[in-house]
Amino acid sequence: MKKPKIIATVNSNVLDEVEWRIQNMMKQGITDFRFNLSKMMTSDEIDRQVDNIIGFKTKYCDVVNIMLDLPYPQRKVRILLQNKDNKIVVNKGECICLCSQNTAYIGREKTIFADDARIFQNRYVGERVVYGDLEGEFTVVDICDYESVILEAKADVTLTNIKSLVFETQIDTVFDLQMYVKCIKRIKSESIALSFVEDVAAIRLLKEELLKEGIDTKIISKVESKKGMNILDSILQETEVMLGRGDYCNIDPLSDLISVEKTMINCAERDCREVYIATGIMNSLISADYPSQADLIDLLLMLKLGVSGIVLNGGLTMSDHFSNAYEIIMDVVSKNYFE
């Protein structure tokens, strides 16, 4: 049985606040850390986060590897709330208004704002919209002059600031490609992960820009939709791959997940490529000392299929139960059940 690499997501813009957690992870043997730029909404925010990552890497240069997760070529929409609680409770059947951040629309009591005005392009009545990682679901019931969209809740949900909305069609990255090339060059990350890859042209364009700058880093394409799976063979000709299970299951059938995992790992093995799996791994340990049976079976299946790397999300890595979670994962890995 292949021993997978364990990558821990660092879920903080201010690394000093979680450095003790990171040091504990390194003591346990974790050397690979993922930083995600998708929640950065301005170039200034990105620059500050890049400075944080560079400081972290400089301090631990001998023992850490950085995976930089980029909202390129496509990205999810982040919501902004303009109330003092930074949350809105929406009941089943209730409607909310989604507006552009630049729109002074106060037509409804419950209004949320998108971090990108382009979200209103290509929307249609009846479109399914998922909040977070299947934490809530809405349906588009009205579109108002491409300045606002009315969403009806399919179940009770509490919306919080900066969380994502996933539509059936994502939007292009908010920043120019050169911004991300600059980030990669400054950080000198060992690997980069690309989001919502559905077109190999975007991969090739990035590779060309990295070549111009003399940057040699591992590129991992995140497959997060059926469109991505449909061009998996083409993606594997260009890069390593990662299955972003949370976003894949947001829009496409959850029942397809096992088949998708198996297909991706088999195809990657055929092409001598690495394949990573992310999202929802051992999440029962975020708030408990022991994993659920479902989480253990999920982990065992990934190991049996031969996954190259497992990406643990920030909810788990930043929790008080992470040390126990990591020990359980490594214990399962060491058992070699499938030898």
C-alpha cells in the first residue's frame, strides 16, 4: 500500500495566531502545508498574505514545503454581509437578495453582497446555488436587471461572512494572471494548485508565463466538476491532479464520488501522475476524539485505491483534536491492510 503524503491546510491570514499549532504539526511529522488565496479579495490582501507565507517559509525553510492554492483559472463567489453580526439566518422557503458589492440596493431586509459583479452574467431562473460545502442550498427565482438575483432557500441555513456560493457555472479569476505569477515567484512554493480546471488552455498559459520567469514548480490541477472530469486525460498530459470533493459534490451527484475517485486514481497511475484528494477527510474529528465509522472507511478506500496525497482542511488542522486525528490517520496508514 502506498504511503500518501499528508498536507495540512493553514486556515489563517495571521500566521502568528496559529504558529503554535503549526509547530505541533511539525513535531508530529507534517512537513507539507497548504495556503489558499481564494478568500483574498484585493491585491493588498494578497500581498499581506504572501508576506506572511514568505516569513513562515523563511523561518522553517529546512523542514516545510508550501502548496499555494490559487483561485485560477476559475473561482467561487464569496459573500459579504453588511450587518454587525456577520451572519444572516435564512429559513426554508425564504428569499434573500444577492447584490453586487458596488450596488446600493436595500430593497429587502435580508441582502447579501457578492465579491464580484460578474456573478450576474449567465444566471438563469431555476439555477441551483450551493452555500459552502453543501451547508445550504438555494434556487434562483428572479433576476433583476443583472444587478441583483433573488435566491430562495431550500432549507434553513445560517450564512456567515466570506463563505462561498457555488453556481453551476463559476467565474474567471478576479485578478490578472501576472498577479499570481508574481506570488509564486516571491514565495517559491514547491507546488501550486489550480482551481476549477475545465480547460487545458488555462494550464498551458500559466506554464508559459512560469517558463518566462524561470519558475520550476509542481502544478496540480484541481478537478471540481464533471466538466473537469470530462477532460481528465488532457489535464493529465499537463499536470498532476487533485480531486476537490467538496466542490465536485456541490453541483454534481454525490453518488458519483466513488466512481470519480477510482477513475481519477487509475488514470493518474496509468500516466505516472500524482493524484491528491481533498475535502471532508476525517472531519468527524473536528469536534470529537474519535472518528466516525464512515470517515474510517473513506480513509481506507483512498488508501486502497492508491492516493498520492491527502489534503486535510483548515477546520480539522486548526481544531484542538488535530493531534489525535493525525495519529489515527498514520496508524491506519501503517497497518498496511491491503498488502
